[in-house]
Amino acid sequence: MRTDSSPQTIFRKDYLPPSYLVDTVELGFDLDPARTIVASRVTLRHNPASKSRDIVLHGEALELVQLRLNGKTLRPGQYELSGSTLTIRKAPLAVVLEIETLTAPVKNTTLSGLYVSNGNFFTQCEAEGFRRITYFPDRPDVMAKYTVMLRADKALYPVLLSNGNLIEQGELGDGRHYAKWEDPFKKPSYLFALVAARLVCQEERYTLQSGREVLLQVWVEEGNLDKTDYAMQSLKNSIRWDEQRFGLELDLDRFMIVAVGDFNMGAMENKGLNIFNTKFVLANSRVATDIDYAGIEAVVGHEYFHNWTGNRVTCRDWFQLSLKEGLTVFRDQEFSADMIGTDSGRAVTRIDQVRTLRQAQFPEDAGPMAHPVRPDSFVEINNFYTVTIYEKGAEVVRMYQTLLGRDGFRKGMDLYFERHDGQAVECDDFRAAMADANGRDLGQFERWYSQAGTPVVRAETNYDAIARTFDITLRQHCPASAGQEHKLPFHIPVAVGLLGADGRDLALSTDAKDRQGQATVVLELTGEEQTFRFHDIAERPTPSILRDFSAPVVLEYDYTDAELLHLFSHDSDPVNRWEAGQRLAMERLLKLTTAVATGKPLALDATFIAAQRALLVDETLDPAFRELALILPSETIIAEQMEVVEPQAIHSARQFMRRTLAAALKPELLAQYHANQTPGAYSPDALSAGKRALKNLALSYLLIAPQEAELALARQQFAEAGNMTDRAAALVALIHSGAEVGEHLHSFYQDFEHEALVVDKWFAMQAAAPGTDVAAVRKLMEHPAFTLKNPNRARSLIFNFTNGNPSQFHAADGSAYEFWAEHVIKLDALNPQVAARLARSMDRWRRYTPALQAHMQRALERVAAHARLSNDVLEVVSKALA
Ligand code: 0A1
Ligand code: ZN
């Protein structure tokens, strides 16, 4: 909660090295839900890089019991205690601090620091949660060795875990026991973790490539041991992959994953003790969908990869967050792609990444919370765990690989670890390692870190039949963002291919003498405008620009319909093939939206329908690719293309297109539905998942205006499905069809009421259905299974409504905005991080019709005016209103 009247902005330029460094930390925990005693013994020494001799410790929501400096108790007056810091002025050069504090984990609803979930103790310290456990210089550039003693009731908390190695355990009498853990590696406080719980584990000894044996464990609540196989398999795959792709070995003898039901984010990379949201651990075919399985693989990989990119080399300060997050997302993306193993499978993962960027990152980059990949300031760091830091950050890392090649990228990674292992560094250090290892000047590339906003690249082409040259002129500009009026040109890799009339790639050379030719060349756009010439081009080609989405930009090119259709049927680059389909659809969707808004008749051309048909039935293409190519741009992405957003018109236009396609392609959809069944035992592999995805997309189309036969098909799938992917897809299709589904919803709930993650799905699918209005959501909140206290549950209903159901969230009377305001305020009192995420649903409010804007402004002002807001929510709503 806010203690001063106005929150402080923290600036990157104000960074100062810590005045004292910490060598060792010994922590003792006497765990009790209402009254936990934390004793810490910290050895510090003055940092020669600092002029200050003041020791500054952070602390929040703590009761200070005792403070000793070099053996002497300090009395109030010998130190200064503010709301969030404890300062000891003019300290000696070498200091041992002994601190005793009290906390009440059971009252901690923020899920930051030490808290209780379903009767068990967990910690979450990133970014600034350690200061809720003890007074400490809680900043990532203070790295120390930790020893941890845990004491707790043995019957209630039989499992006591912390980072590193278990070095001692035993009984204490009174039914209590203890465990002592030692982490051999220096780490920042944000990577500290403990778990004291009643849990069970799946464990395995695993042999590293070097021959060393390690112990792997996945800890879950009793009753969930039938859902740990995939996480364990993903962990083993991650370990192997990092050895092979980057030569990085697990540096510990023991690696643990622990699942917890109450968690603010996806998971956390605490050294040797990763703590996960249950959503990214628990899976079997009965309860988890293909998407859940893919999420588990990605997140297990992500947290494991942090062991090197984040933990061994960490961030100097939180402005450098993308140093570890962008890089680690890139690594988990590459891991998931390599796990599929085929080029087309890799492309499918890439298309998914592009969709996420457009759905969430581009809007963020154009909205009130826009920030560079390395921000210059923030009010609350927890608000900066964003798609920009993570996903755009990953795009920035990917561009190094595009510019330097895979081998060059690997050389840069090797040099980065050679230089910085054990250090807390900056994004600039990573860029320098990439540049130096490859003898390249990447000075201009820095702008990807310092300038916010999505660059727009406009392409124009010119074919000279006599000279047989084809010119591509690229121009770049980047819209202004808060505090950054004028942007300088970026260094943009633009991968280009040229298609001949037969649809094949032409052999390309940008050098008149080079007759070799490649299918794709990477142009480096560094100026505001540059022309690139291709030689020896025998016919006017169709350009395929920005292949594999080689940079996170908006590409503008005046494609004709014929060119797009050509690319949609032939481009050898699957990402641009998909992209051509998206452009064809978007053009039409925008026209249809205008037609809806102005009451004109709606129509869809036969050419477009024929192209969709051809793709749907093209057996040479992966089902997973066909599914993606047939998903129309989302309502959010359409909204981003419009000057003034009318959510209902967008919804009707998109529905019209879906309905028209469904009617025209009915026989083909039915055939694909039957052709892509996956009989036999469930497997989450990419091919089977792709078939299910295409089949279920077909089903959703067939249920747009269903007759009895289609309804029967869905009901049968719902009743007989051998896995959650098919069961949930059938139920969603039925809900969206508007058919009477009360009975199905009821039976689904009854079957799964003891599976929290499935109950989340049950809320989520209702929240996102276009037939669910705010009144229906309020009704669902009265369901006994609903609670605001559990982030997964709150998100499943509320966020899926505000972010996943635009035509209802933007109801003309503004009633859903009132609902939003009410729940931002309610959630804020419990969990500011979750509340601030919900607050972000209103980011784009200035783009809506004046009537909607007025309602949204009122709702925002209502939140902003609330007396006791967290800094988290305050930052979001004040930036929205600014
Ligand atoms: N570093 C984690 C994400 C994470 C961040 C903050 C948290 O609590 C506020 C929890 C997790 C990751 O990238 O997976
Ligand atoms: Zn991460």
C-alpha cells in the first residue's frame, strides 16, 4: 500500500552502485503461519566503488525485533527506519549484521514475500519480495552465498526445501523438525526461495552429457502425482537441449520444481528451486489441453534456461530486466521449435509468436504504458513484467541471430558467459559480447533497447525489365511515444525472397557479380530510406518481405489481391504465406466493419472463399499450419487497425465472415473434421496436436449456424472425448453456437469440480463467450467455486471477460467498465500485482468511440480517485489518464 501521498518515479540514470556488498547470508526461519520469526546474519563489506558509508536495507511489512551490528545491539536512533528502508549511517568497513524480524505469512495476500497457499509455505522474491522476509539490500547487484535453516512442525510441513543442497536435517522435539540448505553459488536476493509443505514428488536421477549424475524432482500436492510426467520430461529435454545448443550444463546436483496453486505469474527461476504456478506443471490427458502441454514445455524450459541467463549472469538493476527475460524467452522459443524438429513445425511456433506480438505487444507499444525494452523509469517494477520486456525483448535477441547467423550468435553467447559469469550486468554488455565476438559494430542496434514504439517499414518496388533489376526501397519511421517525440532510425534486418510466376523462389543476389543466388537474403535497413537492388531478375517477381518475421515492425506494402493470393498459395516461407492470408482477411474485415457501422449490405468475394478452401484441403500442408492460416485476425488485432474502434461492428463483421466461410466450405470442413481424428492413446506431440487443432477449428465453424447434425457431432465429441483438448473444444463450440448448454456445463463442472485448473477453464470459456454479458459474469462470481483471492481463478473469469470478450466488455451502456473499476479496487486491496494487470484492460480507451470513451474515462477516474490505491494500480491508471 502507498505510504506517502504520491508514488516515486525511479530513473535508470540515477543508478548508484551499492554502498556495501554482501558476502554471506545465513537465514533461520521458525515457520508459523501467523508469526514467523526470521533471523538473519549477514556479512557485509564496504564497496570501494561507492562513496557512501551508509548501509541501506530494504524492508516492507516487517516487525523489527532485534538489530545487532558487529555484536552490539542497535537502539532506535542508531539507525533510521522509514516506511521501506532501514539505514545505518557511517558504518564500519566490515560489518556483521544480525537481524530478527517477525512476519505473518497467512495474512499475506499479495503473494510476494513469504505466504501461505492451501496451508503450505512458499516464497516469491522477484522482483522486490525478499524485503518482505527480512531487512536486506534487496537489489540484484548484491550477490551473496546463502545458508538457510528451516524449522517447522513436522506433521504439517513434512517437506522443507530451499536453494542448493540439503546439508543437514533432523528432529527438534515438540513435533518440529529442521532442514539446512546451502547454495554453493552467489545469487541476488530475488532468487532466494523456500518451501515448507505437505507435498509429494516424482523424482529421477539423470545423467548429464558430462557423465555427472543429478537429482531431478517435481513436487506437487498429494493426488497430483498422476500429472507430473510431462513436466519431468520437459525438464530432461531442457537440460539436454541447453547442453547441445549452447554448451551450458546444469551446475547443481539437485534441481527441483514445486507447484503452487496461488501464484501471481507463470513460474519463478529461484536457484535450484523453481516455483511454478500449477497451471505450468500439472497435466494429463484428462485435464490438460494441447495448449496446456505446450505451455508446460515452454515454461519448464524457460525457468531452467534462466539458470544461466538470469542466475549465473544476472541483471545489474531492474531496468535491465529484458537482459534475462528477452534472452530467456528467445531460448525457450528456440527450445520449443527444436522439440518439434521440422521446418514447418518451427514455422508454426513462429506464427504463434507473431500473433502474440500483434495481439498484445504492439498495442502496449502504442499505448499509455509504452516503454523501451530497457525502460528509463518506472514507478512500480512489478508493472514492467510486460510483453515488451519479454516478447519484444526476445525479438531483439532473435535479430542478433538473424544478423549474425546461428554460429555467430553462439559465439556471442560464449563470450557473454566468458566475460560475465557470476556478475550482474547490463543489456549493453550483452550487445557488446555479440558485437565483439563477431567483429561487428552494433552501435545503432542499441536503439532497439532505448526507443519505444513499433517501427513502421514502408516498402516500394520497381522492376526494370531491360536491366533485369528489381529494386526494393525501404523507408522506416516510428511513431512518437511518451517522452520520445523523435526517434532515430533502427538497425532492421529485413529478410526478403522473390517469387516467380510459377510460385518458386528466384535465386537472389544483391551483388551484380554474384551469380550464386539464395532464396532469401537479409537486407540491413539502417537509414531512414534505402534502396536495395536485385540483379538478373528475368520477370517481375512477387516480393515476400519480412520473411520469418525478421523484425518486430509493421510492414506496409501495397500488395494487390493477386499478389497476396500468389503468396498465400506458394510462398516457401510459411510465416509470410500465413501473413498473406491475414492481409487478405484483414482488408476485407476492415471493409466489412465499415459496412456494418454504416448499415451497408455485407458480402464476401468468391476469390477469398476459394483461397481459404484451397488451403483448408491442401494435404501437403501441416494441419497445424492450416489451422493457423484459417484463424481470422482477432477482434483486438482488427481494432488496432482502426482509427475509431467500434467493438460491436468489428464483432459483427468478423462473425459475418466466419458464418459465410462456414456456409461455403461446409463439405470441406466436415471432411477435414473426420480426416483429422486422432484415435488411440492421447499424445501431445505436435502432429497430433495440429490435427486436433484443425479438426476443432472445423468444428467451431460447423457450429456457427448449426443444424441438428452438427449439434449432434459436437455433443458426441463432448461426451466421448478421450482427452481435455477435444472435450473443451466441443463445449466451447457448443457455447458459442448459442445452443442450450446448461446441461453440458453442469456435467463438465461435476466431472472436474476437484480439478482447480479445469474449473478455471470452466469459468474462462463462459467469460469469453460473446453471449456472456456483464450480468452473467456477476452471476458467475456468486458461484461457490469463485474467489478473487486465487489469481488463476480471478483471471479465468474477470480477465477473460475484460480482455477476451470485447463486444460485451464494451457494451454501449458502460456497465462492464463499472464492473472493471469495482474489481480493480477490490483486487487491489488483496493483491496489487493482479489488480494492476486488470487495470491494463483499459489501456487503449482513447481509441474508442466518443460515447464509449466517456464511460471509460469515468471508470478510470473512479479508480484513480480511490483513497487507498497501491502504487501498482496508481501507476497504470494515472498513465492511462495522463
Ligand atoms: N522471472 C519469472 C517471472 C516472475 C516475475 C515476477 C514474479 O513475481 C512478481 C514471479 C515470476 C519468469 O520470467 O519466469
Ligand atoms: Zn523469465
